Amino acid sequence: MRIPIQSVTPTTGSAEIIGWVHEVRDLGGLTFFLIRDRTGIIQVTIPKKKASEAVLAAAKAVSRESVVRVSGTVKAIDKAPGGRELVPETFEILSMSESPLPLDVVEKVPAELDTRLDARFLDARRPRVTAVFQIRSAAMEAINDFFFRQGFIQITTPKIVAAATEGGTELFPIAYFDKEAFLNQSPQLYKQMMMAAGFEKVFEIGPRTGTSKPAVATSSQTLSVQILRCPNPHSHGSHMQKQSRSRRRKLRTPSNTEMISVPLPNGQLVQRWARTTLSLTGPQRSARTTRCRMRMIRLSAKRST
């Protein structure tokens, strides 16, 4: 029965593994294979004088990144990866890869970005890229476990919206069934709805889309952990309603006025009302991002000649 390469130790005795041919080195009397699966790499050593004809034939025909099944005896070797090697009794090719490969999985030869994207399944086999997914998975597992222990409820909010839900932000438009839609940039609206519904503590782990404004509109995505906790579980509804009413009053407040003196052509001074306006800057996602700016309406008069 096949076991993961990571589980193969010098004390295993015998093992059967399945993986990709990561690298091949032919030294005449010995042929070394590095076999890789998602858990690690193991060295397979074939002594040509002792190996069977079937093993030698398969070892000669196999190409890099082919899928093979190998079974044999495990021996302790200090110089081998993981301090052990596998001497095969059977060597079976399950799937032969084409040669040459579009990119080097061993990373001895760098590949251009277009090549990596065209052969993304090969690019994701590279140990450096695989490590990114493994670290990300471990981080998300730890974050989920922490919030679940704290009594949070995990939610999933819509990522495609028909209109802007947050004022003052640059939107990233997309075509959605022949209609214009936008990538949602913040789940704040939906989190507040959950608070009003009495969920009290919610969190979401998902992509966050942001736009920049160069010559051509671009979009970037990052992993975002969104958290919202109601400060008072017994007044979450009234708290949210009061906050919303207060914010609406600020936005609907008529412009203030103040009296200023304006000189006329004959030298007299008259009193005129000047108007101050409320200017909102930034993404307007919070009342803290607002600031007032005074804009005076200048009154001018032409001097008579």
C-alpha cells in the first residue's frame, strides 16, 4: 500500500511510494532518482548490476515529471534527502510526461511569467510555489480555529455587486451576464447587517479587491480577514440604527453660513452671507475619515470707471 514520502523513515523497512520524477542522475553503475510527492522528496537508487531487467527498462524510459510507482527496501543514507533512500524491487511508470517540459520544475532554469501562467499546473509543482500554498493553508487554519474558539460565526459575503456600497472608492467593473457589475471592495455593509440580525460576532476570510488609477484600470487581490464584533450584545440593533441616523444627519446637514464684509466700488462695506460646505475626503467608510473644509463664496463687483 502506498504511503506518503514524508512517512518513509530509515526504520520503515520496505515501502511503496507514488510520485513525480523530480530529477535524474545517471552515474554509470548507479542511477539516482529523486521522487517527489506533496509531502516531500526521497532518493531512489538503482544499482544496475543488481536491479531486474524490468526495473532497468522502466528507469531508462522514464522522463522527468512522469508519475511512477516504486516499491522496495528503505536504507539509511546520511547524504540522501531525509537520511534515507529506497532501493527498488519494482519500478512502474503510471503516466509518461512529454519532453521537453515547458518549464523547469527544479528551478535551475528560470521561466518567464507568460510561460509560468501558460503551464500553471507545472509551475505550482515547484517547491517554492507549493510552500506558499502550504503556509497560506496553515495560516487560515490557525485563524479559523482562533475565532471559532472565541465564539465567532463565519460568514461569506457577496463579491459581485450591482452598485457601489461604499462611497468614494474606485470601482472595478466587470461584465456579468451582459450586464455591468462591480467587484465588491468591502464587506462592511453585510457585516453590519449581521450585527443588526443579532449575530454579535462574525468574521470572514476572503479576497479583498482594490483598484488603483493609472493610465489603465487595474485590480489587485489580497487575502483579508474581516472581523466585526458588537460592543453591546443587548443593544446591537438600536446602536446600529443610532449610528446610521447620526451619519445620515451629518451628510444631510445644510451648509452653514457666516457673515463677511465685502467692499463695493464706492468704498462702502456691505454685509454678505458666505457659505461653508462640508467636504468629505478619503474613502468615506467611517465618520473618522471626514473633515470639514471651509469654502468661501467670493463676491466681486466691477469698479465703475
